[in-house]
Amino acid sequence: MKIFLVRHGADEEGFRGGWSKRGLVEQGVLQSRRLGEYLHRYQDEYGIRTMMSSDLTRAVETTREMERSFNQDAIYSQDWREMNNGYLAGMPNQEAENRYPGVYFNTLDMDAPFPGGETPKHFYNRIIKAFESLCRKLECQEVKSNVLLVTHGGVINVLYYHLNRQEWTNKSPFFPIDNTSIHTVEKILNEWKITEKNTTKHL
């Protein structure tokens, strides 16, 4: 029983991410296509039966390449979105710095929201709730395993801390999570564990 966490392909630089509606750049589309082809080529090894994705544009455009490779529809959900950075979403970096000086993900207090967005604490709780719900659905076979889940770097990073039983804050270091990298989470002896990290063999 496995969940393959995948970060979306490369998107536009120079803009704030979060709930940005900006999509992939050409490199990101190519990365996603290569990933889809790779997973399809090794489908006996990966055994993907369910595809899920964040519904933000950069994740959707990544997942569309998986859908084409597998000829299978994904389930899109807000649950797997990056942290909601409110009014800063998709804003050019310089404009964001001028309008909201010093407001960054790692400068917020855990209970302090982005202007018009969510707090780091709410983000963490949202991701853990979604992940635990997915695990329960897999365990009772409501969702077919294995699962391919296309999401965001911040989401995958939170899950690293959760699965490693480490405390997470918005000031915690980031684990290596490259664009279109695969991170395998597997149920072993009644415990969900990370068994493969930041794999980019397809690139």
C-alpha cells in the first residue's frame, strides 16, 4: 500500500506562489510529460490505480500529463493546495515586497495569517487532516492503492515532518523536494513511512 507524493513541474519564477493561479513554464510541462511516460513505462513497479491532485493550476497542468499517459482521470481537491497566501498569491515579488514588506511564509507567527490567507498552523492541520483521511480510505479500501498524489513542496515538506515524528513550524528547514520529484510513502507493519525520497530518475 503506497502513496507516491509528487511535486508539480517548474512554474514561473519572480512571483509569489501559494494559491497563485500561474501555470507551468515549458520546462515544467516537459518535466511532467517525462514523469508521466516514466510512470507508465514502469507501471508494473508502481501499480498506480488512483490519481489525486491539488486543484491549483500548476498542479493541474502537471497531472494532465499523468492523465494522458495513463488514460485515467484524476481526483482534484482543494485539500492538497499549498499554503493560502491570500492577497500575495501570484503577485510579482517586487510588488509584494512594496505592498507587504517583510511578509513571507517564514516570518509569520504560527497563529498569524497571510493578509487574506491562512495561518501556518491552519495549513499544517489542513494537510495532516487530508493525509490521515486518505490513509484511512486506503486502509478500508474506499480508495484503491497505489495512489499518485500531485501536490506542492510545502505540502510534501509538512508530511516529511509528520511521518518522521518531528515538530514542524514555518521556520523549519525544507527537505529536498525538486520539481516532479517522487516521494514514496508506504504502509509497513501498520505504520506509514517514507521509503523513497526525492526521486527524479525520469529527468
